[in-house]
Amino acid sequence: MAFQLQLSKPRPPLFDVLTATADDIVKCLESKSVTSRQVVWSYLTQIQTHNIDRAKCYAVLCMDDEDRLMEIADRLDEERRQGHLRGPLHGVPILLKDNIATEGKNLMTTAGSSALVPSSTNNSPLVENLINRGLIIIGKTNMTELCMKGVSGWSPLGWMCQPAYIPKGYRVGEGPRGETSPGGSSTGSAVGVACGFAPISVGTETYGTVATPAAAASLYSLKLTPGSVPMEGILQLTASLDTVSTFGKTALDVALACDALATSSEGPTLASFVSSMEFEDVSVGFVDLKKWRLPAHIQKFGPKYFEQIDREYKQAKDMLRESGVRVFDVWLTPPEEYMVDGMFINSLMRKIMMSQGKNGIERFLQGFNASQARTLEGVIKLHNKWDQIECPEGYCHDQSMLEALIKESKPDHEISKWLEGCKRWASTNGVDRVMAEKGIDVVVCCSDSLFAGVSVAARYPMAEIPLGYIESSGRPYGLQAIAKAHQEPKLVKFMAACERVFPRRRVPDMEACEKARKHLGGWRPRTGWYTPSAPAKFV
């Protein structure tokens, strides 16, 4: 088996794929300055140039067939000429995380695991929604294997997805929140958009698995309220908590992408709240960053890092306040200060995830038409058979995380009290309380923090907003914002407000990445079935 993309006639992109937004592309399509065929070709060219060969991003795991993509693009172009538009993003390309089921021999669904090669499945309802609204699914993105095995952003099928803004790439041995980590598990969905492989993408969220890579890729993202979109055909490690998120370069792009995911088109769109945003309509509470940021040993940054974050966090508050946003300081109890059943919140949430992980993986496997494994035990057995592929030094030591899912598995009814305890901390005694006390709509913290756990525990939506770049390395970071369930419009308004007043996001320096990563080659297992010179299409 090999992963390869070779365009029949490579040519330079027709526009700047690093800066172009989905909305930019829509306007170009409307003005007839480009066609969907040309748009798709431009992104395929960027993938062929930088996914493996030059900048070595390793963000895209597999691609649909070139001829099939051109056929789809031509059909959508013809529909546009005839005045039939399926939706606002008609003819726009999109990337999907590889734990979202797609049909076809080229868009194989693997969740990054060799145990799912080969396999066959049908489109998930979410994928059907995207197709029905005219989006073009050009490929699947690299991800942390099975959403939790090994280093964040690594899979045996896609190798180590590299951080978009750290030219030298990931430093082997660094932790999941370290300076050079791209974050995970929705790593490729974030890096792919940042590096110009598609204007928008879809990932899935368990506990910061969208927010963390979005921050590291200087992107906007919007995690939807759990249960608001169909999750059938999607790997959910924790069915009680998991949901879908979108990535984009602007608030409008993530709103448009979320609108395309929705089963129903009734009511105002999320995108409509971007243009209608008035600063005076936005009210936000900022938590005490010193109580929420990650411990120094997790990130291993110097003291200047904390000085910069503190300074720019305050500047963000001041800029929003000066623009007319109502800004308050609020107090939320940090997870290390709140206990349920004798456990601190972080430990309790890990226990919930480990208790539901086995059932989540096996529910996903049962949805395949054909697969080598139908149980988690079967997956582990195949991984052990191919240990050279599945356990490379520095990226994945063994199968212990998967084995722990079997040992710690519990039926859903046994964890209900844990879920209730987490929600009590995050919503009843947390977000709901401060919103009522201050009359605010959104609660905010810095991305380099434990704040994502509040959104997870409360089962509330969350947005990620780019804010700045670490002076010592160029690594991006941002803000995370939480609203109540089904209050995504308030998050969209907050993202739009931030976008208007914060410094403009930078694009990755692809030339610097190319120069600094010449030492990187793909991982070459002795079995010889993986060709690292060009992952992007199963052939």
C-alpha cells in the first residue's frame, strides 16, 4: 500500500491558497473569475507541493481520485451556470478528519490505524449534509491514531503531522501541549487549512482536541453543542461528550462551515450573525488567567512566555472594551480545586473518557461494511502483528492506552453520576452562575490553559480565536470562549468582534519550513508497504 498524489498536469495555484478564505472563493465563483474545477486544482497543487515533498506538513492522509474530483467540480460548475446553488458554499473544497466515515476506495476511513486498511464504509449523515449543500470533499486529514494513541498528531498511516508555524517541526519527545506540538487529535484538519490545503475543514472534539490544534495553527474554530449534529458514522471516544467542530481563517468561514453541517436549514444562519454583529451587543467575562493556565512543567516555556501571555491577554480585554464590548472579570473554580466522589475534575473526566472509549471505538467499527477488525481486542491484535508500523520509537511506545480502555470500560449508567458532577462544576456552579451574576453571554480564557475542560464537562459550545505568537518561537496561541448550549450565535458574534479589533493573523512561512525540514523523511517501516514520498491518495 502507498499513499500518493500525482496530478496529471501540475500548475501553480490561481490564487494565494494561504490567505484565501472560503468566502473569498465564493465571491470569485460568483464573479466567474474562477471555476470550482480551477479552485480544486489549486488546492490539489498545494497539497502535492507541500504535504510531503517540500514543507513536509503531513496533514493530508488520503485524497479522492483526481478525475472524480474534477467530475464533481464540473457538475457543480454547471449547476451554478444554470442558477442552481445547493448552498452558500456551493463548489468550495473541504477536508475532513479521518474518523468521519466516507465511502469510496480513495476516501478510505481509517482513523489513522493500520488495522482499518483496507476497509469499506458508507458516508456518514454529516458527509451527506455537506455533499447536499454543494461542498467538495477533496480528502481526509491526518490525526492522532484512533483519537488517543501515541503522540498528538501522529498516526502510522500519515506519520507525524508537523506544526504549521514551527519551521523545524515537531521536537520528538515533547508533550502534547509543548512548544512544538501541533496539538491533537484533529491535527491535520487544522494544519491543512493553515497551510493552504483547503479553505475550511471539519474535526471532532473530545477534550480540547479541536481547540488545541486550532490555536497552534492560528485558526478560528467552533465546537458545536454536543448532540446538535448527527454523529453516526463518526468515531466518538466519549459518546456523552464528543461533537463536531469546524476550522477556518475567519469567523465567517467557520460559521459558514457549521451551517453546512446542520441537518435543518430553518431559522437564521450562523453566518448571518457575523455581519449583524454590533460591539455593544457582545458581553464577555474573562477568567483569572493565572488560575487557569497550564503548569510550567507541561509546556516548559521560560518566564518571558508567561509575561507575554499575561500582557497580551490584558491587551485583548482592553481592545474589546474600547471597541464597545462589555467586558467583566469573572471567577470560575479551577479543576484542581473542585472534587467529585473524592476525585479532582481532571481525573474524573479522564475516567469518563477511559470508561466509554472501548464502546465508542467498537460502535464505530460496527458501522463498517468491511473491516479487518470489529472489536478493540481485534484492533490491538493487528497492531501487535504490525508493531514496527504501530509502535515507532519516539511516537508510540506500545498498545497500553488501548489496553487500558478495555480494563476501564464501564456501562453508561455507571458513569452518569460522574457526568452530573462534572456538569455541576462546569455549568451550574461555573459558567451558568457567572453569566447570571454579570449578565454576560460568553466566558473567555487563553488557549494555553485547562479551560477547554469547562466546555467539555458542561457540554457547551466553544470557539477558538487567534490572538498572538510566542516571541521566542513564533508559535501561535489564542483565546477560548464558551457559551451556553445552542448559543453558537453568541460565540460567532464574539469571534467577529475579536476579528475586527485583534491584529491580523499571519500565514505560515512555507519556504522557511521547506528549508528547515530537509532532514525530515517519512517514517519507513521495514515492511515496505508505506511510501513516505507522497501520502495523499491510496493507490
